[in-house]
Amino acid sequence: MSIPFDSTPYLKAYVAARLRRLRAMDPAAEQERLLLSLVRHAAGTRFGRDHGFAGIRSVADFQHAVPLRRYEALHADYLAAALPVLEGVLWPGRTPYLALSSGTTSGTTKRIPVTREMVRANRGAALDTLAWHLAANPRARPFGGLSFMLGGSTDLREVAPGVREGDLSGIAAHEVPSALRRWSWPPEDLALLADWDAKLARLAAEAPAREIRMVSGTPSWLLLLFERLAARHGMAPLPALELLIHGGIAWGPYRDRLAPFLPSGCATREVYPASEGFVAIADRGEGEGMRLNLDRGCFFEFVPVEELDAATPARHWAATVETGVEYAVVVSSCAGLFGYVLGDTVRFVDRAPPRLLVTGRTSWTLSAFGEHLAGEEIEAAIMQAARGIGLAVAEYMVGPEFVGSLGRHRWCVEAAGAVPSDAAPRLSAAIDAALRAANDDYAVHRDGAQMAPPEVAILPPGAFAAWMRAQGKLGGQHKVPRVIADPARFAAAAAALIPPGQRSDLWPGGMARGVGGAAARETND
């Protein structure tokens, strides 16, 4: 295909002005201005009337008037009776898109409203990503070739007049301005494919490898793509690639595995997009945190995780956040979400401007036995343990099992590369040691004989992909649920994942001994 002319000089003119504005921005003033603008705009909606938006004059007024809500409460209170047509319910006018978002730990499919204002805000955040890339790499030419977005199917289903639903990547692709389409790849016929295996095969076969300058996607799916491309074109199969944009899941487990496929000098940049809004972008180096998007359609609050279910939780924002505290993210947006609990947890590393690290999910906690493990501790333990025994982890999942009167954690680990014959017991011991060192509650429960040692099942290559395929969740934006805290749901997942030869300690069908009774006791308590 023909290369479009290099429009990078036009982008650089925009970037210079945008960076000046970003660097001069007062985080608290900008966020309060944005919130009051959102409230004024939505004052006449059903939600706005119910919550007295007309009388809100400050952040404190808003926090007093609007309680925190998870998706389930929002659905029951406002969405269920109106979907698929949201007209004047949360935001003025008819909401044109519904982003289908899998609840990775609950299994529930959410329908997240996406307005045209949110589409514009997301587009602006995408430009900010390029702005920070050019600030760090002034000689870069991102529009000197093609941009390859690896997402789900871009097919959108019309569910009511003027309302379509589908993957957020499909909504983004549908809204790409016509002037930018010449720099975008894949073409529509390929982007529409819903069959992930067929799509991946065609993407690898048809990609204009020497013309691609940028690629973006979830690291786990990018790895599969690069492996296919390398099989066809050799290592570093995209020789002109200068920027890999990644987000959605932790980068650490994939960094070293993707590195051999990247040409010399290729930059990587982490982003934090969600169906509910574009939260943050890395403006510095890896591990230095992502800069909160202060003027891209979302007002953010941060609730200490331990207070999330309290009657009156502390609700911090850009003016009051502190570094080193684990917060649950709450968003109010130009899509009509107000006081909405996003489900992610973060920790700030800077306040001026606010920069954060994603630490996990609010539901990515494991405390079936009182061990109180956070998602960040779980992630760190498996990575540290695997490095210690020389094992590369492709993917993993962990959940609780009950064995007689004792509980334990079962780890399902898919390895990348060679697996020593004694990998499972060594990994189990190393995970146990890492968690003991990191978490006092875990150590107390293990030392007090309330918990048995963890068990590890090493899965064959492709096990998680096959499991996701069986659920109709292969590829695109779908992510493996790393932590499943519900014992019954985890037992079903483990039964599907663990080869029969490794199930000697499980009852037929994969239910761990005692899981039914223990789960029932937990529910009744």
C-alpha cells in the first residue's frame, strides 16, 4: 500500500502548544473547573435532578450530594429501565454508544455509556500520548508511516435507532476522523473480524511490516501478534516501529518477552485507558508513574481501599491525594457517570502533577481466610518467585481452595519456554516465601496452621488462550482474570484449565474438597 505523506510536522506544531499548557496546568484548579462544567451540563438530566446538580458550587458540594456507586447499583438505579436508549438519563441527548466491558473478576458484561463528548476526550488523550512521546523523542516521526491498533472486532451492533454497542476499540475505530484514516491499519474488512484466531492469522499475513511506525494494544495479545509476525518476517518483524503503546494489564511480565521483537530504539509508553474514560498517560520513563489526565472529560476521586465500603469514605481528589496510599479510583465524566467506582486501584508516586501506578483491581484481593493479599502483592510474588527459579511466566490465575478444614491458594501458571520437572513444588515454595515476607497477615495465617501451603499447577502452552476462547473472550480487550476470589467460580475455572493428570487433590469436576460447604458457610456468615 502507498505511504501517506508524513504529517508529523503538523503534529509537532500542535504538540509544542499542548505541552506548554500541560506543564503550566494547576491540577486542583483544572479538575474543579472540569467537575463544575460537567455538573452544569448534566443538571437537567434525570441523574442531575435527583442529585441537585443545580445547587452544586464546589467539589465538597458534589461529594455531599453524589454517593459512590459501582456498576451494579448504577444499573439498578438508572440503566436497567432505560437501556439501550439513554436519553437525558445521565447526560443530555441520546447516548450514541454502549461499550461492552467484561467484568474480569465478576464475569458480568457491563454496558458503559460513551457520548460524543467522551469520544472527543479520548481522542485528545490519544494525542497527548503522542505529545509525551515527541517530548522524549523530538526526532521521532510517528506519522511517517502507519499506526496499527490491535483491538477487538470493530463491528458495532445497532441496538436502537442511533445507538450502537460493541468493543471500545470498535467505537474508537468508527470515530477515527476521515483525515486520519490513511495512517491507520488494519483496513475495515480485517478490523471487523470477530474470530480472533482467523483475525490474528490474517493480521500477521497481511501487515505492511515495513510501513508500521506505531502499534498499540494489550501486552498479552501484542505478544501473540509479534510471535506470528516473527515467524513470517524474522525477529524484529516491524523494522520501522518507533513506538509501542501498551495498557490494560501489567507490563512487567511481558517486557522482556516482547523486547527481542522490537527494533533498536523503539520506545514503549504505558497508557491507562478504560471504557469509562482515559485516566492517565506515562509522561516520563518506565516505572515513574502515569500522569493523570486532568482536562480530558473526567474528574477523578480516590478513596482509600480500606474505606471503599464505609458509610462515609474519605474522597480525595487532585488537591488532597497523598503518595504511597492505595486508592480505589472513582470517576465522574462527560459520558454521564458520576461518583462511579471504576474498579481499579492505584498508588500515587507524585502529587504535582499527580502521577500514579496501577496496583490492581478492587476485587483483586484475596482474603478467603483473612490473609488480606492485595493485587500488587500477588503480582509481585509470582514474578519474584518465577525469576528465582528461572521460570518465565506467560500467564497466571490464583484463587482460594478449601481442603478439609484448611484453606490454601491454588495457582494456575502457564509457562513460556522450558519447564523444569520440579517447577511446581519449587514455585509453590518460592511464592509462599515471597508472600510471607510481604504480608504479615498471610504469614500469621500460615504460621498458625490456618492455611496450607499454596499449590501450583503448571499449565501447557496455550491453556489460557483455549480457556478464553471457550468463553468467547479471546483477543482484543479481553483479559485473563488474574485473581478469582469466589471459591466456586475459581474451582470451575481451575477444572477447565488444569490437565486431568494434575487434579489428584481435587474432587471430580474440579471442585476442591470442602469448597461447597466452606463457600456456603462464608455466604451465611
